Amino acid sequence: MSSLRYAVGFVAMLALTVPALAGGTKDLGLFDQSAESTPLLAMGGESAGWLAQVGQAAVAAEEEAEAAPPGKPPPWPLHNIEGVGGGLITPTAYLSNPGPKGTVIGRPAVSFTYVYLGSQKSAQNISITETFWRRVEVGYTLSRFDMGTVPDAISKMGFNIKRSDVYMNVFNLRAMVIEENSFGLPTPAVTAGMHFKYTCGIRTIDNNGGKALSSVGFKRSNGIDYTLTASKTVPIVGRPVIFSAGLRNSQAAQLGYLGFGDSCATTVEGSVICLVTDWMGVGYEFRQKENPYDRINNVLGDENNWHAIFVGFAFNPNFTLGLGCGFFGNLANSEGNGVWGAQLKYEF
């Protein structure tokens, strides 16, 4: 059944990606900004009249400005916790560093994210993305999850799991299947994604922990999330506000850090992000969570919906700093409310 699910998802992604590559590209507006006008050229010879000199300089400057390549827009969006373009915990339909109109192979974007999750738990992510034809985003994230007090809680059950962390590998593939403002209509941008995840160490923890995870629903150390995200930028009081909403189909427990079950759950997620200036954005995010596993007393509780607020600063066209605060509810054996995270992102 799982193999069939993977095959169907892969075929569906190909069906969505091929027409996207065949279509033309359109400016996203918010992420494509023209370069500033170039300075006027030097005046003509001394024998020319001053009015003719000014006219000639103006014409030459206009021609040079038209020929100049567009400047790089601010480095939005950030990378979310799974390594795709978005906020900190959810994606947007906008892709990372797509490049100017006509770009075939975009330049990469890299980031490092640290999230403190309370009770000695934390996550550290290294992510890289690259966008092709301004329509297809591929990326990889290596994420380390420090389980904090979980090993001690399991030891009280009489087991030594011999690990304090797990490593999750995430391979991301997203395609923008509808560009914003397509068909002469105010359509949102729509992006479909497949997110292949493999968590190293979770099978060892289950084996050393007396198969406790298997007893409550753990089946595999790998799985795939499928996402469909729509984003629309709307000017409000003279500033762009980005509204995003999406669906996610997943078998993951706590994003996949705790492995994957057999049952699939479809959840909703979304965000509202306002660019207060071209170089500063603030946002709110929501991500619905489901419970693929049953509970284990004092070790594994129910998953709760996630909420986050964040602020991002683009210091130049390449470098971004993101700071966030999360309210994640139960995380295995403790509460993760009022936790914080930071991200450094660089676009080449």
C-alpha cells in the first residue's frame, strides 16, 4: 500500500510539473523588482549647447537603463522548518530565489535554522534549495532533533535507548502549477509538493525501547508528505500582505522526527505575512496536527496544533535573518509553548 501511494504521488507530480515547464513565466511582482535608474551619462563636447547636451544625456541614460539587467529583489521567502520557501513552520506558494524572468537555472539559497523546543529539546536544520525555470523548486534539509528529557523518561520504564537524538533527511520537490494572476484573472499562485523524509535512529530507539513505539503505531522510519499551497499578495494600506493556505497529507509523527505510521491524515495550514517595508516582514502561521500514534504515559502524548509568529529582516539582496516564537503544545513528553527559533538564510 505504501509503495502504491509513493508511485501515485510521483506520477501526479510529473503530471503537474510537465505542463508547468511548458508554459511561459510571469512576474510575481513582489519578488521581482527592477534595478534603480543608472546615473546620467557625462555631458557632450564643449561646442554643444547645454540644452542639447542634457537631452542627449537623458536619452543615453534611458537606453542604458532599459538594457541593464534587473536588480535582485529582497531575499524572500524564508526557509520553513522542513526546508522549502515559506515562513518558519509552513510553506508559501512562492519559491526560493527563482531569479529574474527568463531564468532557467536559478541560484541556490542556503540556511541554518535553530529552534529551542523546551525541556532540553531542540532542532537544528541545514537547508539548500534551487529553483529551475522559475517554476520547480528542489531542495534538501538535514535536521537534527535533540530529544532532551525523552531518554530519561524511557529509562524509567526500564529501557536504555542508547540515543539522545535522531537525524531527519528531507528531500523536497515543489512545482508552481498556477502562477499568480494567470488567465487574466486575480488567481493565487498554487504550488504542489512532495517531501520525502527519512529519519535515522528512530528504528534503533524503538528496538532498544522494547518496541514501545511499534505498540502504539510506529511502522517505518521513512514517509512522504504531499502538499498543495495557494498564496495571494494583496496590497493593504499601501503594503503587500501575503495570504497563504494549504493542505498536507502525511503519516508523520511530529513532522517525522518520531517516525511514520500507516494511516494518512490530511490537515490544513496557512499564514498571513505583511512586508512592513521591502526589507522587513512580520507574520503569523498555523499548522494543524494529527495523532498517528496512541499515547504512552509520561513518554508520548497527543500532538497539538502549532502556532507561530515571526519577524524577518533582509539586510541586503542576499542575506536574511528570521526570528520566531512558537506555541506547539505537547512535544512527546513535555510542553513546547513560548519556544523560540532563529534562521540565517543566504541567497547567492
